[in-house]
Amino acid sequence: MMTQALQSVMEELGPKFEKASGYKLTITFGVSGALAKRIQDGETADLLVSTRNAVDGLIAAGKVAPGFDTTLARSMVGVAVRRGAQKPDISTTDAFKRTLLGAKAISYADPAGGGPSGAHFAKVLERLEIAQEMKAKTVFPPVGGGLAARFLVSGEAEIAVQQIAELISASGAELVGPLPSDLQLLTIYVAAIPITARGPEAADELVRFLQSPEALATMKAKGLESGG
């Protein structure tokens, strides 16, 4: 089970790992919090890649043994528009607020889905005191997974806010940049081997592969930074 922030990474690296290792990958992508909850509720997976907070919760609950977690990457929340559209001003908090108020429609992950960027951005809107104004012109991707940037391509939204890795993975979307620093959220992604894993050796090999120079270069190209 892997956060959808790594989906484009694994679409490229997965076949290479399979060829090098001889293992066959079966990956379920989704929102980090929702995937962690599935492990919490008793589902079995050889490997989980979720947020640091979610994995720490699983360690505390006895679902992941201490020491069987590895920091893989980190990501910031960004802003995107449809490719070719004029890039709005997001250079400061005030400029970003004006950009949001001027947009006809925006999209970000539904906070109810359990993903970090959606919950964080809902708080950003409250902090900017425009939550009510934006509510009527917000389009959410499906709960449990989905890219906000796809609404840019369909024309249903002018602005998309999500993890940068997710924004740039959407064909037809163009990254404007990260949120202003005082509104930013840094998310740490961690690989964890649940205690019920049936193939812990294979999972460990995949984790080591994802720490290789080739994998780190791919992650960087896909909008993720290495380390915590």
C-alpha cells in the first residue's frame, strides 16, 4: 500500500525493481491516512508507505515494530494551473489570497479523505478568513484518492492545491510553485513493514531499492525530495 504521492514514481521504478529482483509488485495507491487505517483495522500488506505521523501511530498501536520504518522522501504542498494558462501570483500570503478569491473554481483534496494536504489547506483557508467564500467554488476529487489537478484539465477548476508530486503527475497541469512559506506543510513519507507482512524480505529489498541513487533521482524529478 502506497500513498498516491508516489504513484508516478512507482510507475517508472516498479518495472525496474521487478526485473532486478524477480519479485512481482501488486500496489494499492491511495490517501496516506486511509491506507494506514486499513492496516490499523487488520488488513495485511508487505509494505506500507504513508506519512510519518500515520506510521508513528501504527508503531504505537503495535501494527509496525519499532525499527521497521524508513524515511523515504518529503514533499511540499504546491499550486498548479492548466498547462499554458497564465500563472497567478502566489509569491506572498496576501497575493495568494487574492489569487484564490479571484479564481472561479479551485480544487484540493477533501479533508474527509485523510490526506495531509487537504486537511492542511482547509486550515489555510480558515487562517486566511476566506473559508466560506471558497466553499461554494471548491471541487473535491474522490474521497480516498484522486488528483485535484485533473479538474484543471477538464476546465472545472482554475487552481489546484495538493502535494507537488501529485500535481506534476497530472498530464496537462503545470506547477506554479509551492505555497508561500508561512502557509507551507512539509510531509515526510515513510516506508514501514507491518508485523503481519507475509514477505518482509521482499519488502526490505524494495525499501533498499527506493533508497538507491536511481530511485532518488526519479523521486526528485517527480517532485519529491530525499530524506526527512
